[in-house]
Amino acid sequence: MLLCVDVGNSHTVSGVFKGNQLVRRWRLKSDKNRTIDELAIRYYSLFQMANLYFDDISGFIVAGVVPTLETSWLGFAKQYLAIDIHNRSMVVTHETKTGIKVLIDNPKEVGADRIVNAVAANDRFHNDLIVIDFGTAITFDCVTRNKEYRGGVILPGIAISLDALAMRTAKLPRVDISQAPTRVTGTNTVDAIRSGVLHGYGGMIDRMVERLSSELFPDNDSVDIIATGGMGRLIAPYSESIDITDPLLTLTGLKLIYERNKEMDLPRGDVM
């Protein structure tokens, strides 16, 4: 079985694959101070509840934007899963064999999760595409049908915006946006915030997709738009441009990268 781990700033999403089947998935808060042993205690319990065992895991891959947690995960894999952490498919970096050419100013700057998403989306659609990841930040990642990662856009995520409203204003409360407003015009404070976030971000998504598509894919009228991340499904109904939501996109990409590195006997250091 293969354990895939996506370490984000706010949450860590992990999953166990048996062949092509995702048999278990977990979403936990990211704690940059989490130690190797603390990870072992937490995941031992999760594995037990799923009738899984550490000895079942024969492969491991992690992509992260929190270096301290990435280090802890590697230690966990070595100590508790008995996996060789020097395997090149262990940690996704700009040097990992992904099948995607990273065509930006400095490939080292791009988050590993963004490349992972690009790999999964390209494998599924084989078309010019934009991946929108609704995480702590909202990222737009543009990939050509020729497997070229061309960069994208980063802006503050929905949770950051909601927290800023509650913290920086005297009377505006924290709001649960999972309940949709009945109309665009809010007649109370809570509905006004819900409408502003859901309709506002939906409109922003559509405008950004329009600008990116016209700049990078001017000759393609059918660019695929894929949403992923914790709040992707909340915003998708308020956007006219999102074609599909896939909460498993990153885990799928990690599995693909792991398999490609197992199959390819190439020297380290190349992007392709």
C-alpha cells in the first residue's frame, strides 16, 4: 500500500492507496511543531480505526509547504514504516520527475502541491487547463496540453478573509459560509457577509479565469477549469467557469508521481 501526504499551511491531507483504490483519507490540522513520535501516535490510532497497520505500507510520498513538518514526516516514514527515505520519490520538489515542464522564472519557488495538482489534472484532461486550489491561499495554476506549467496567481484564501473581518472590525462576527444566503442582497449582517464571500469569490474566480485564459490560451475556447481544496465545493456553485471539483486531486497527483518515479530510471536534477 502507498501512503500519500499533502502538508499544507492549515491542514494535512493524507490517504492510503491499495492499487488504484483510495482505501482511506484523513484531513487533520497542520502543526509545525509536531514531532516524529507524535505523528506515529496519531496515525497509529487512525490506522487502527481503519483496520490498517504500519506494516501494510510499502511506499510513501510527501509534498509540503511546511519544511519542519516535511522533515518530521520523513523521520516517521523511516522510523515507523521502515521505508528508505533516500528513495527519490519520497519528497516532491522542483527536481522530482513529474512529466511536467516547469516554465517559470525560478522553479524552486513553486509550491510542491501546485505541481502535484498540475500532474493530476493533466493526466485526467490532456487539455489546456487551470487548477484552482482553495487552501489557506487560493492558487490558480496554468498547464498547457503540452505538459508545460506556466505559472499562475496567488491570493488570500477565504478563511483568511473571514478571520480578518472578525478581527479587524468591531461589530462583524465570524460567519459559517456553508449555509447559502437566500439572495444576493443581505438584509442582515450574517447574510451580507455570506453573500459577499460566496458571490464575491465566485465572481473573482470567473474574472481571473477569463484573464488567464485569454493571456495563455487565446486559441482555446474549451480550457478545463478544475477546483480542489477544502472550500472548492462551497464556491463552485457561485462560479460559472468551474467545470469540476475534485477534492482528491492532490492525493491522486502524489500517487501518479510516485508511480512515475518507480518506473523511470532517470538521474536526479531534471524537471521533466
